Amino acid sequence: MPSLPALRRRVGGTWRVLLKEIGAFGVVGAASFVLDVGVFQLLYTRGVEAVAAKLVSSLLATTAAYAGHRFWSFAHRERSGYGREYAVFATVNGATLLLSLSVVALVRHPLGQQDALVLQAANVAAIALGTVVRWFAYRRWVFRAGSRETVPVAGTPRTGRSRGFEQVGSEV
């Protein structure tokens, strides 16, 4: 049974890591969102069909997001190889891309909407839903926690592999 100070340290460290992940996830997501929406609007208003514009904007935003999440949002998590991570990341984003494409296609074709503002609203709604799905999927399948969780250590210089984090195992 863990001691009370050790339990407090683990819970406090877990919350710090979670808040860091959420904050970085939000910043990377916001930058990717701006990229996605901006490219979509640019392409659609220049004559590219809505679904094709969404495909291109999503692929660009996805690639930028992987780099941001791997090297910032989830940098402290276990690394399982860029190839495996990017493949799973792409699969998760592929699933949320299909969701986004379906929403935009539904609004554009069966509902017959052509107005850029209406299509952009559908795009934004699809992005919001995809964000929730991605948050949980990234933590569960892409950037997995190691067998020993890491928590930040206050005042620790960020040198070497530790990056200012200490290992907290199940014995704590």
C-alpha cells in the first residue's frame, strides 16, 4: 500500500501530466484547425469541389498535427517507433477524416447546400467531433503510456532522455 505522501505525489504528477497533454493537444489542435479550415476555404472558393477540398486540407493538417503531438503534446510518453506511431496515427485520422468527409458530403449533396458558410459550419462540426475521438485514440493507441508512467519533476533541467520527468512505477 502506498504511503500518503507518495500517493499525493503520484496523483499530483498525474494531473500535471494530464493538464500538460491537454494544453499542448489544444494548441497543436488549434494550429491544425486553422490550417484545415484555411486550406479548405482557400481551395473551395477557388473552384475545388467541397469533398476534395476537405480531403486535401485534412491531409495537410494531419501531417502537421503528428509532428506537434509526437514532439510536444505526448513527447514524454513511450516511443514505439515513428513508423508504428504514424501508421496508427494515420489510421485514427483516416477514420475521423471519413467522418468529416461524410458530414461535408451529406450537407453538400443530399441536402444540396452550396453556400461556403453552410459547408464551413458542417466542416467545423465534423472537426469538433473528430477532436474528441482523436484525443482518446491518441492516448490509448498512438502515444501509449509506458509500463512506468512519467511525471514532471519541478526544477529538473531538461537534459538527456529524462526531459525533466521522473519514473513513477506501481510501487509508489
